[in-house]
Amino acid sequence: ESIAHATSKIKNKKILITAGGTKERIDPVRYITNDSSGKMGYALAKAAALAGAQVYLISTNASRVVPHGVKAQYVQSALEMQQAVKKIFATVDVVIMAAAVSDYRPEKKWSKKIKKGTANDLTDLKLVKNPDILASLGEEKQHQYLVGFAAETNDLETYANQKLTRKHADMIIANDVSKQELGFNSDFNAVTVLTHSSKPIRLPVAAKSQLATKIIDLIAQHIS
Ligand code: CTP
Ligand code: CA
């Protein structure tokens, strides 16, 4: 199947994309987050919009320019992101979870700034696990095509394949984050695309914008 023909399958499809690292509040001046820049999610939103999809972006990063034609909504925490995703999940055809969702959040959010040397000093900050948004979509999905990422420093394809199965995803974009110059915050990346129906597709180092176009093409080839 030619790429041009496949990409036309994306036209008018509703695609939900999450982007950026979630922020998990400790108090009004502190939070826990990660190194995700949101670049890959925004590049995917742009590529999908250019292919004629209706794109909804749920982002943690309000300072980034929203690609033309994309509807954006901003959230901070994993719980807020999950709520926003669930609200429109039933109406979309494809979900791409490009966000780096924090695995943990503080057990409690303090309404006032925590002061050093007081009883609630942060030296014993307690964390609890966040829900796995992608895995919960995997349990609920009907017609939706689910795409996740896997950020790994080692045993990339093994761990990524486990995520494909465990989260009931249809595609995993595996991302080697052991190399400082690639991945998080870089304009470049190299990924391996895993699905249930084809062999791993290795996309070598390229600009995130170029990779995004290829990933949207691959998604188009897989959706009916
Ligand atoms: N993800 C999610 N909700 C979470 C954690 C991750 O939806 N609470 C999604 C991410 O958006 C990504 C995929 O799951 O699409 C894989 O994220 P990753 O951090 O690589 O995997 P985890 O399942 O969190 O496992 P670990 O960090 O232990 O490798
Ligand atoms: Ca994680």
C-alpha cells in the first residue's frame, strides 16, 4: 500500500494526542516533573493536522505554539490529564499517548508553602502511584486505535513489547533515552515502532518533525 493512499485514511479522523511531562504539585511553589519537552507530541499533532485529521491536544506545556488547526487543552497533573482524556475518549478514533506521565504524585497537596524545619518538612515526602492512563484506555477501548510510547535506557524492544501487551495498545513507539543528545528535549530522535501485526520498524535518527510524519503514515496504514 502506498504511503499517499494510506495517509488519506487519516483524513477527518479524530485524533487525541497528549504531550509534555505532567507536574505533580507538592505545594504552591513546588512540584515533581520529568525531562519531557512535549516536542514529539506537538510534532505529531502538526503532522496529523497536515494529513487532514481533527486533532485534540492535551498538553502540560502552555508556552509551546499550538500547530494550526489543532484544538489544545492544558492540564498539569496525571489525574487532570486522565480526566481530560476520558472526557473525549469515546468520540475519538486514535489516541497517541506521547505525554510523559509522572508515575508518582505526592500523597498530599499542601495549600500553603511548606517551611523548613516544621513538622511537615519535606524530608519524608510520601509518594503514591498515579493511574496508568494508557493501560486504563486499553481496558476500555472499543474501536479506538491506541498508540503509546516507551522510554527505555536498556532492553528497549523487550520492555516496549511488554508495554504493548500489558497496556492492550495497538502500537508502541520505543524510544532509547540513554543517549543524552536524543529523545527528551532534543529536536531529534530515533525510534522503533512495534505493533502486533508487523515486524519492528526501526526509524533512524531524524528530526522529530520527520519522524512524526512517518509515525502518522504508519498509524494510517494500520487503521481501518
Ligand atoms: N503512561 C500512562 N500513564 C502513566 C504512565 C505512562 O498513560 N501513569 C503511558 C505513557 O504516556 C506512554 C506509555 O504509557 O505512552 C509508557 O510510558 P513509560 O513511562 O515508558 O512506561 P511505564 O508503564 O510508566 O513503565 P516504566 O516507567 O516503569 O518503564
Ligand atoms: Ca513511567
